Amino acid sequence: MSERHAFWAEMSACEHFVQVYEADDVFMDTLTGFVAGALRQDEGAVVIATPNHLHELKGRLDADGLDADAAIEDDDLLLLDAEQTLAQFMVDGWPEQDKFRTMVRGILARAGRGGRRVRAFGEMVAVMWAKGHCAATVRLEHLWQQMCEQESFVLFCAYPKSGFTENPVDSIARVCAQHSKVFPAGI
């Protein structure tokens, strides 16, 4: 078992971790490993990301010997657009708790059918952070953490380092404090 696969195998049910990355390729390697591991272990995978990252992920999964289209068709893999998903629960620039919980529970029910474990990746926080909605981003991270604890799923978030423009050290520390694990950009 490679070091990367061993890392994913050691994740507990309520793990909420983050990666702050400089290179998109490094992030995509991590995301691909996260999702491929779920699919190979018959876990549900949810990916809420930008259209470019969703497209690239599908190609990488196929290149890794997985049939992304079949996984999507079977609801083993749910690919959701980050902006469209945000629009379902944001009210006046702030995450509305009840709408968020209802939406996430519906997604988790689809991905976790039959009681299987679910891994979720969310890029909505990075999208919000990049737009300067820092307080709303931290609130959304908090809502995700609550859902993770209530629904027992593994949650992965990622932020491009370039999104931290004002006092990057303090900003990165603030984001990392919302997570149970922080791992290096090149896992």
C-alpha cells in the first residue's frame, strides 16, 4: 500500500481536514487519491468543486482505471458545482443553517445509501474566501464541522494559497483552526 493510500485508510469517520496548496496539480493529485480511494472501497464520494476541477477529476479518475461516468450514474460519485451549491443555502452573503443542513443531509443520503461510509470534498469555502467573504467562510466551515460530527463522514477542504492575500500567515492559521487535521501541500 502506498503512503498516500495508507493515509486515506487511516481517516476516522468524523475527520475534517484541509490542504492549503500552491500548485493546482498537487491539489488535484490529493483530490484524486481521496475520491479514488472512496470508490475502490465502495464508499460514496461527494465532490463540490469548480467546473474546471470537476472536469479534471473525471479525467484523472478514468486515467486511474476507474469509470467516473458509471460511478456518477450509480450515485457512487456525486459531482456538484460549487457556485450552484452555494446558491442553495446562502442568504444575503451568509450561510443559512437550516437550508445548509437540509441540503447536506440530502446529498449524504444519496452518497451513503445502504449505510456505506461517505467521503466529501468541498471547494465552496475556497470560492467564498477568494471573494473576500472571510467571516461567512469560517461560519460555513463551522457548519460543515457540525454536520461531520452529526452524520459521521470524512470531509476534505482545500484552499489555494494565492487566495490568502491579506496577512497570509494569520489567514491560513484561522482557516486551519477550523479543521481536525492539516496536511502538507504535497501529500
